[in-house]
Amino acid sequence: MRNFFFVFFLVFSIASSAQIRNENGGFGKLPSSTGERDTLSFDSNRNKDYKERPPVELYKIYTLQKDTTYLDTTLSIQKEYKFNLLRKDIFGLLPFANEGQTYNTLDFGLTKKNVMPTMGFLAKHFNYLEVEDIKYYNVPTPLSDLYFKTVMEQGQSLDAFLTVNTKRNLNFSIAYKGLRSIGKYINAISSSGNFRFTTSYFTKDNRYVLNAHFTGQDISNQENGGIKDTAVFELSEPPFNERERLDVYFSDATSLLKGNRFLIDHSFKLNKENPNSLIFTHQFNHEYKFFDFDQTTANERFGQAYSNAISNKTRYNHFYNKLGVGFTTKKYGEVQFYVEDNSYNYFYKSIVFDSSGNTSVPNAINDRINSIGGNYTYFGSNFKTNLHVSNAITDQSISNIEASINYKLNDDYQFEFHYQKLNSLPNLNYTLYQSSYIEYNWYNNFKNEKRNVFQIAAKTKWINLEAQYSILDDYLYFDNTTNDIERLTVKPFQNNNTITYASIKASKDIKFWKFGLDNTLLFQQVDNADNTLNVPQLVTRNAFYFSEHVFKKAMFIQTGIVFNYFTKYYANDYNPLLGEFYVQNEKKIGAFPMFDFFINAKVRQARLFLKAEHFNSSFTGYNFYTAPNYPYRDFIVRFGIVWNFFS
């Protein structure tokens, strides 16, 4: 009954927004959700140096998919959600105890699948910047962005960025995100670095356009395997309220994901005068990375080992070329045809033999996949349609079909429909893996995964809704064959039955006077007889906040409380040896409240953040976990700043 009233209150809070109009509704990315105008101009009587500064709309940020936004220096509740290591809203992700560790996924809709096989080790990739995560810039004056945030115990999190246009049509940017956090538990140090460099160029007549980037990234974590005795943690009586006193499974294990990538994407328009012209495109991508798990002494939790010291290193090389030709017209839209060449080498420096001397596990997977595809986009007066089709022309049976429609009735009502049919190869660590632990060696021949995904979104002045329905066939997952948390023999498996997943997410930021109530509610349902896909039925986030200008409007402040909650479910557990989450159906986690109190402020282009995270942890019970034997974060006070500088 208590849960019923809790859900009723959340739904009522969202529905009540029908009486209050949100002036910032719509699909477009807006400069502010507080009503505060985002501008770089100041009162010339106070500071004449700012009088001639260019408007913020000229500081453009865009991606290879041609999604363009501009710099936003406002302070809003969304900025509070994005003030974290990933620099994005992490609703649907549950962080581990230390900054820079992995995240458990509460919202299955966040799980994306590529048509081409990836290296795998997905639990280590949350802080790894992929091609689609890299941004490009065009700015009228040099721009820098500095991010700083305190961490758990000793260390800091810093992200420093600088971009400049040396000419109107030539831009460079350089950035580095670094993290070191000791953490509160034994053997839990996080250390990472994400370096990126980008350049953009276009000719004065816009016939030739180039975007390129280089990234060098390393993500290192000490891996303790979680705490041994959860009963002691849940009591949290002295001395075990000091988390370093709790016994953990491993005190000598470390994982490292490291990678370098170079990408160039450019296009050439054949006719500079005629808008109806052929466009030739080319994209090249080369990436090398490896995942390494080291352990000084083999631990019986993973079973028997070939050697006393463990050193598992998986290497991955990837070359990608895409050549395309397109035709653009104002009347009939854009059409493009392309051919892809995708080659990879996933390998180890050893071979595993069986008792008869035959090779049981090879040392490498080498393959080359060639595909052809097409893309058609049509822009109407108030709508946009897109159709994308690709199919392999080599022996691999893979394909991808995507269709989308975006319709904008007016500024208050916008709708989107998206469909994808995907036939994709398994990630490479499902097929091949080698380890010094005997049970962690395999070579499989799984079938392709198939997905049919339907998505609908509606953004209105009353409420924002997103719905998804997915049909999954030949779903791949990791599972512990021993069904015992004390003994992990985790292997990949394939579900031969059909799994259906449905979700609906409702959100609304209700504003009245100087107060705001921001609500996000996610409901999920899975039809899954084998229990290989588990999700919480309900995930919610609610923020009640107050906004005001103070000190004669020299400062803008925002303060409030954020509430996070998800219902109990059999959450996936984390295996540090594989860098993957695996299915378990022995222990449920969830149904614990998480309250954060924050005070944020903006002075010119500086945003200051102060937060008391999970301040209710000591009086609502120590039954909070991110994974079955990995506790969630205790109460901690953290602060930081995001500061933009202009020249």
C-alpha cells in the first residue's frame, strides 16, 4: 500500500503540470530552462571590456551527424544532472561507490547495439569517448571550459578544454579529462585520462569540409570484487562504519583499458554554384586498444589457474573506410550511397591446447566486412524523414534498416517516430577469450543477434513522453554457471527464445514563481521466461528546487533536493576479470531512497556546485547496493566548478 501511494504521488506530480505551461518545451536544445537569458554581454557601465563580445549563438558545437548546438553558460536543473564525470545526464545509470568505476544500467533503453562487432568489455567503456562522443567547434573568439569536482577521499576530477579559430574557416580544439580518486574501500583506486584533439576546416565557398580528431585514453581501476560480508556492511557498526575496515575479495587486482584513435571525415561538393550537386564523402578511422587484467596472486574465486600470477591482455586493432556519393536538392531532399570496408584484428599472444594436443582456443579473430548502404533524407516545412539501409556484401550476414519521422506542429507540440531492424554480429569477447584462469577460456560460434526496436516520443507543453518496444532474438549475455557469488565461473550464453521489452518514460519540469519541480518517471516491463534480461519496473527522479537572483542580480542561485529511487530487482553483477556485467537471480537490490541536497550558483560565466550526496544514508538503512555485493555511495559532501573563459 505504501508503494501504491508513492507511485500515485509521482504520477500526480507529473500530471499536474497540465496546469502550468513550460515555456521551454520542444525537441530543440535551448540555452536555458530557468528563463534566464544566456548571454555573454554585460552592462557596459560595469565592465566596458565585455561590451563588444559576440553573442553566444556564434559559439557553435556540432557532431559528425550534423547536430548543431551552441554554448550554454546558464545555470539550470539540467546542469545539476550533468555535473558528473561523464558530463551528461546519467538518469538510468547507477554509479559504483568510487568515482571513475563502472555503472549498473537501470534503463535497458540506454543499451545500444552496433551492427559491426565491437571489442566488448562494455563495463569499462562508460568513460571511454567513442566517435559519436567527439564534438567539433566554430567560435568567434578563443573559448575555454574548465571543470573541477572533488572525489572520494584523496584526488580530483578535472576536465580542461580550449578551442580557437585561427581563421574563420579553421578551428582547433584540445582537451584533457583526468581523474584520480582513492575511494573509501580497500583496493578501489580509480585513475583515468581522456585526451582529445580536433580540427575542422572548410573552404570559403564551402565546397570542401573536413573534420578530424585524435583521442588517447586510459581507464585504470583497482578491482576489489566487492565486499565479502554484506551483513556487516548493513549493520555498519563501529569499526565497520569505516569502510576500509571491511574485507573485500581482492586486494591485488587491477584492470586497464587503453586506446588511441585517429579519425578523418571530409566531403567535397562538385558544383559550387548549383545547389543541386553531387557530394563525395570519405571517412577513415583507425583505432588500437587493449584491455588488461593483472593480479599478483591467483584467487580461488575464479577457480584454478595455469599460473600463480595473472596477466590477461586482450588486444584489438580496427580499420574503417567509408566512401560515399550523394546528391542534394532543395526540392527532393538528400540521397547518399556508400560502401564500407571494416577490418579488425582481435588477438592474444598465446594458444590454448586441449589434453590431446589440439587447439581448443585460438589466439585471434581476423575478419574483413564490406557493406553497401544508402541514406535518404527529406526536409518538409514542418517535418523531417530519414531512411537508412545497409547490408554486408561479404560472407557475413549482417544488416541494418532504420527509419525515422520528426514532425513539429508548433513550438508546443513535436513528435518523433523511429524504427530499427538490426542483424548484428556478437561482440568479440563473446566469441573468443583467453585467461590464465582455466575456466575463462572459450571459443564460440554464436548466431547473430536480431533486434526490432520501435520508439515514439512526444514533447508537448503539458508533458514529455518517450515509449519503446523492442523484440530481441538470439540475445547474448554472460551468466555465472555456479550460481554462487563466492565462486565466479562466468561464461557467455545465447538465449534462443524471443525476449520483448517495453518502456515508457514521462518527464516534466513544473515551474511556479521561483520554485520548480522536475519529474522523470520510467516504467519498464520484460517478457523473459529465462530471466536473462532483468530490469527494475520503476525508476524515478524528482527534484524540488528554488531559483533566485541575489546581490543585485550579480549572482544567480539554485538550491533544492533531488530524490532518486528504483524498485527491487535481480540486478546484474559485475565481473572485473571480464570487465562485463553478468546475469544473476539470487539476490535483489533496490527500493532504497537516495536524497541529495544541492546549492548551485552562477557568477558571470562561472557555475559553482555544492552537493550533499545521499545525505539520508545513515538513517534510512544500510541496504543500498549498486550490484549484489558492491555498496552504493555513503553520504559525502562534494563541490566543484565549471568556468568558461573568452578572449
